Amino acid sequence: MSEKSINVTLKVWRQKNKRDAGQFKEYPAKNVSSDASFLEMIDAINEGLVLKGEDPIAFDHDCREGICGSCGFMINGNAHGPMKSTTVCQLHMRNFKDGDSLTLEPWRAEAFPVIKDLVVDRSALDRIIKVGGFVSVNTGN
């Protein structure tokens, strides 16, 4: 079976630090393997940015195995992207079409201020988790 490649355009939220206003910047992602994970695609874009002497896109990740959830950001307005119950690291490019335009932005919540680009300060949540905190109310349907 031959590997399929696609071309997509990323519209990425770039913000240098907490005080910077930030803005969207477009990046073409060309000849991306449909078997690549979403984070592998961003890694490839970052390699090109570094070669050009530009700042790579900052994003959180840890396990890259769909367990920790630290890779979460918004893709086209959806948390972790279009696939239900799937983290960004487990989202593969085969879920997108050639020519798609994808908007990437950080979580927009006062409790999670942007540190840089797609990285937010999760320390408030981390402190709750560390002391064994949990949500004791029913949520969702």
C-alpha cells in the first residue's frame, strides 16, 4: 500500500509571552504523510522554521501516547481536534483532506493564561490534582 500525502495550511496562534498581544500566522504544511500524527506534522514545520532561523511553534506534549492529555489545544474550534475522545498526539493526518485549512489556538480560559503560542499555564489545575482534588458533580449528559 502506498503512503498518501496531503497539503494543509495551518493558521497558528503565535504569542511570544504572557504580555504579548499575539496574532495568527499561516504556515503551509506540504507533502505531509497521512500516517503522520498531528504533532509529527508540527515537528516537521518546526524543523523548517529552525532552519530559517525562526522561532518554532511552542506546544505542550509529554507522553505522545494519548494518555497524559498535555498536548491539548484547539483545532478549528474543537478541543484536541475533530476526532471524539482522541488527544492531539493520537490524531493522524489521514483525518484531514488535501487542501484543508486548520486553525490552531491555545485553550482560552482565564485560569490557563497563555505562556507562549499554544502553551498555557496549567499550574492551577496541577496544584488541585497534586492534592488529590476532583470534581464531585455530574457533568455532561
